[in-house]
Amino acid sequence: MLIRPIQESERPGLWKVMQHAVRAGETLAVPTNATPDEAVNWWAGGKEAVFVADDGGQILGSYYLRPNQAGNASHIVNAGYVVAESARGRGLASALCRHSLEEARRRGYLAMQFNFVVETNAVAVRLWQKLGFQIMTTIPRAFRHPTKGFVGAHVMWQSLEVDR
Amino acid sequence: MLIRPIQESERPGLWKVMQHAVRAGETLAVPTNATPDEAVNWWAGGKEAVFVADDGGQILGSYYLRPNQAGNASHIVNAGYVVAESARGRGLASALCRHSLEEARRRGYLAMQFNFVVETNAVAVRLWQKLGFQIMTTIPRAFRHPTKGFVGAHVMWQSLEVDR
């Protein structure tokens, strides 16, 4: 398994990785009826960097990095992760997140922030906590879960500053 | 003073409203050396709606609305406000915010969220609190203030649901 920058020609292929999560509508804040192009563009468009998990030529997951805000706030990075339904349970999300933290440090970012982690996505929440993120707040009723109704969404954050 | 939707031809004129705040770099998360076009595009580009405060033909302030997230999270609106330096102290920010809350309710939004309110912008923080917003969390060291160094940024939120 190699985590490496995406090649431009691979962008349309991200749809296969995202498809299940987009259509399920349980974790991602993207329209469940988005076209493949719309979904891929929502994921990869305008990002600072997009990486993929390449398993012998097959792309099984992806993450992106971007400054969460601009200007005098551009030292906090935002990231997102997606793993193909077929590749769940193999530690891929953890590997992608660890890689992204390293990559963000390398790029000089001082903290990483997730703006929207659906609280019912418990596996992800626990994983991000294990990898150093704190729940800073939970926005009430922020996500209309397809079966659970309105649920909250966490803002999660961790410092990347070594000496603090 | 009339608060109304901006006309396309008026967009370049927003620079006069934003200029002081952009160059000061004390409150907005936009590069302090942004060109007028860049700054106006950061403000108004891709937004759902942009309104202006029109004082007898002179634009003195502006706000925007946009869904803070997409898909199953698109019922929370994000807004931003800017008031020309020359028009401070006249209650314009309050009028813009009240108008935006009404407009957001009219559009069916269920909550309003500010993602990034610099904590040293105390006048704004107090005003948003007076208008119903809560500080949900403060992201540490999220903003590099030009004279105060690293300061925090609040996530602020209020429900727009009447019956809750």
C-alpha cells in the first residue's frame, strides 16, 4: 500500500472510492444525488493537495489538504478522508490520517481542524481521537441523517506544534 | 439606509467597503495583500446571496449568505459582515446581522454558524452574542494577529428554529 499524490488522470476514478459514502449520505456533507463529476470536484477541486492510497494500482482511499482559512489564519489545515467500501476494516483511514498529519507538518501547518465530523460516525470519531484530535464542540442538529434524523456534528482539532 | 441584494455592477465597489479591514488584517481571514479583485471575489464569489447597505446610493456595508456545508448539512447557513471604516459606530453591523437572520429564516435555514470570529474582535463578539449567537468553541492560536500575535478564533452559532 502506497500513499502518494494523485495524478490528474486518476481524478475521475475517485468516484469509485467515494460512491458508497456519497450515496449513503451518512457521513459526508455532499448531495447524495451528486453526479460522479460533482462529487469528485467537491472532493478534489481547489484543494492544496490530494493523496491516494494505491494498492498495486488500485486506488482504495484518498485524503485532501487545504488551508482551513486564508490570510492570517492559513496556518491551520483542513483535511478529509474517504475509504472505498470494499477496503473498510483494514486500517486504511488510520494510515491516511497519519500520513496527512505528517504531510501537514512538513508543509509547515501548525494545527489540523475538521469542521464537520458527523457524531453518529462513531468509528471515525474514535479513530480521530486516538490520532490526537479533540472534540472542540458539537454543533447541534447539524446533519440530517437519512435514518437517524437530525444529529450533531463535531468540530475536531489538534495542534501540530511540537513544543506546545 | 436600505439593505438590499447587490447588483452585479456594484461588486467591484465592494472593495471600498472592505479595503480597510483587508489591509488591517485584524479580523478577516483573507490575505492582507490581496488585490481588490481577489478580496471582492473572496467575499462575494460563489455565495448564495450578497446584500449591501445602501445609504442614498453609497454602499457602506455588506453581508453574504451561503450554506455552511452541502448535502444533508445544507440547512445551516454561514454569513459574513463587513462595514466600511467610515461608517463604523452607527449600528450598521447590527442592522446587517438582523437582516441576515431574517433573510436566512425566510430561505428556510435552521441555524446560522460563524466559523471564524477572531476573539480579539471584541466589539463583534459582543454584538453577535447580543443578537443570539453562542460561542461554541474557541480554536486556540487560530489567527496570527498583526500586533497581538497568535490569538484564538470562535465558532459561533444560533438556532433559527422557532419551536426549539
